[in-house]
Amino acid sequence: MIDPQQLQDAKQALGRRLRELRKGHGLVQKEVAQLVYSTRSTVANVEAGRQVVDRVFWQQCDTVLKANNGLLDAYDAYRRLQGQYQKERSETALRARWGAAADGALDQRASSDLQSVHPQFNPAEPVGGDLASMIASALGETDRESRADHTIPAPGGHHFPGASVEVEVYPATDDGRIVAMIPRTDTDRRWRRPLQRRIVAGRVTTSTGDGLFGLDSRQASQRLVDIDDEVRLLIPRAYELDAITAAVLWAVANLDQSLLLDDARLDASRTAAAEYSGLVRSAVSSDIGQDLEIVSRMWLGSAFCADHISRQWDGLTEVPTFWTREQTGEEASTWLLFGHKLRYLEATATRFATGSQRATRMFCVPRSAVEASTESQRVLLLLAVALMESFGIDVAITNESEYGALPGLVLTSQRAIVATWIRADGVWHVDVTCQRSALAEYRDAAGYVRAHSVVAADTAGSRLRALADYLGLDWPRLRGRCAELGACGLAGIAEPRSRLLSLDGVDRACRFVGALP
């Protein structure tokens, strides 16, 4: 086990190395800061071991101080040590909270192992999100006529840590309604205040196969009806456990768990992050939230980037083009579920999508990313795009993988607001640039994607159908299921526990897709 003091010692050693090289070149902190486009206080904090900042900073210092990759290698070694420390801490917290139920999630995490130093998407096998098939597999050998209890791992991913969901299955009938028959002894308080996420499901057996319909246990406890010696539970047909509902349940379970574990620490990290809000440019390493889960650092970076863009767009005199870095359903689920991202989209639409010229948001989704995604992941990606289209924001998508290296952007002809938090070196990197070479690169990329979008069409419905084809999704079935779920809302099956999550975005996306002609 890595001791926290060991991590702090490594951070201080890294800072001392920078200070020695700086002094060896006869430079003061302010001069180094100017050479690497940083601030004197940042250099001072790094040298004192209070801060590490991102890899770009160390790369620039290595070049300026002629360290021959010595600084960069030392930084990477520190990040590997930090990544191992965070992994050990996270596993300890999971076991303390969930006990034996955490083992399945940790097995999933071990198989997909997160890249803490510089998490790039490197697809090979499909990763995460296939909760529907796991549930079906677990139920395949159980008795259809009696109750069955299962703890199903909600798999980890490139960012998600992995979680688990308890599923209680009862025989159910389908007479036009889905009604589960539940013994009175099973309807106790553990449904109302469960420590772990729990689904109460009714299993309908027909000649053509089984159907499974579920409710979040807290929702189920409110819908019970006494009938003689049994208790009946009416489950909306929309809550069939399939790739769509399982996708939302998978994302909520993973996001919820991390945000709940980190609630107090995340609040402290938000206070620390606020100190950077007055800067036009900042690149903050994971040290600002070194004790946070990766999901919590994602939330922190996403919130800061949204605020950075909002602070800067008063100076925009034209409708901009937005460039976003999400490539998978796992990454895109943050648009659907982080409450602040929905508010940001609403503000974007109010400002830029109400006139005759519509805003455009661009994605890079390479074919390799699609092939490495499960059906549930692809559903989440499509729903995130649908959410943007529902606000009058046109979406364009390129499958050319080289564009995946571009930062998150808000681009006009005169300047670019840079805001990157997905697959970044640190928690975020923000900037505002008017540099001609950078603007030319960004304009060329945007022009190419606009001209060669894999979802090019004149209407939102046509673009979403083209996206469904590109992702290999059954569009008519998806549209029908979205109509059902949009009418019911997804809280019945995937109610979040964290105050930082909301289902309003995914509900809106479902209603929008379901209403398309």
C-alpha cells in the first residue's frame, strides 16, 4: 500500500528538481513563468510541493531548462505513483461501503484498468455498459416461478470505476399490465432506504421468451397494493430492462457511487477551484482533487470548463462553433446526467440557437470507438446528441480519428475559447486564444467536419437517424422506446441519489426522439 506521505515526498522531490534546474540557469520564478506561459505563483507552488499542474507545464519546463526529458520523466513517474495510490484508496473505500458486493466491480475495474497519468481512449474490446446482458445471463438459470436475488456488476469503463446493482426478481403476469406478485414478508424497509442501488423486477414468461420489467426499490415501495395475502406491484411497461434502460441505469449507478463517496471532499475541491475563476488561462493537475474518484474529477473539470466558457462568451459577436471531445457513451452520459451541463446547454441555446443562424456542435467519433462500444454505450451517445438537437443546436460528426486530439473549443473567426476536461492531462485546461496559427487549425478542422459529417442532413430527425445507422442501432425501435420512456420519465428505474445528478436531460432527450416524425 502506498502511504500518503510517500506521495507528498515524491511531489516535493519533483518541485526541488525544478527549483535546482531554474537556479542552475540563473532564472527567477517570474522569468520561468513567462517562458512557460504560466504564473509566478504557480511556479512557486510547484517548487514548494504544493502543486504539480499538468504535463504541458512540465514539457515546457523541460525544454526551457534543457533537462533532456529529466523533468518530464520525473513527472510521469509521480503520476504513476499517484494513480496507484488513488486506485488503492478507491478499492478500500468501495470495500468499506459495499463489502463483498464490491468484488465484482473491482474485478471489472482490474480488467479495464484506468490510465491515471494520461487517459486516452484506446479501444480494443468493448468496454462497460453491457448491464442488460449481464442481468439476462444471471437470470438464465434461475427458477421462473419463485423469487431470485442477484447482485449484478455494473461494469467499469475507461472512466467509470464499476459499481453493482442488486436485483430482486419476482414472477409477474402480463394481462395488458405488468403485475408482480410479492410475498408480504419481502416488503420491508430495505426497499425504502437501501444502502445499495436495488431494482425490484417482475419476470413475465411467455411462449416466445421472458421479459423483465423493473422499478427502483424506493419507487417500488411507494407503489405496493395489498391484495388478500399478497402484495401486488404494478410496473410500467416502459421499464422493460433492455439496452436503453440498462444504459441509463449503468451510467447512473457508476456516477452516483463516486459522487456520493466524494461529496464532502468534492465540495472542498470546488472551493479550491474557484481561485482559478479569475484567470483567462489555467491548467490544473489532478492534485486539486487527488483524493477524489475519477468520476468526481470529471465532474469538477466539466463544471469549471462550463463556467469558463460562460464567463468568456460575452465578448462573442457571432454564433460560434462548438467542438466537444466525447467519443463514447460513457463520456457523453455526462451531458445527460450532470445537472450543470443541462443548465449550460440551456444557456447556450438561449444565447446562440434562437436566431436564424443555428449553433453547431461537433464531435469526433472514430469507427474504432464505435466498434469498441456496447449497444448501451452507443445508445447513450445518441441520446446525448439528441439532447443537443432538442435545444436547436445542429450536430456534425467526423469519423476521422486524427481530429480526436483537438481540445474542447468555442470557435469564432476572431478567437477560440479553449475548455478541455475529457482525456486531459489534469482536471481541466482552459484558455482564450487569438493566435492566428491556432485559429487557422481549428477553422480548417471545423470546415472539414461540416463538409464531411457522417450525419449530414437538413433536419434533426434525419441527422439522428443517420447517427443511429452509423452506430448500428435499430432506429424505429429506439424511437418507439424513447417515446415510452419520455412519457414515464426514467426516475422510476434509475433515480439518482447524488444531488449533482439529474435525469432531466435524459428525459428530455427521450421525449425529443420519441416525438420525431
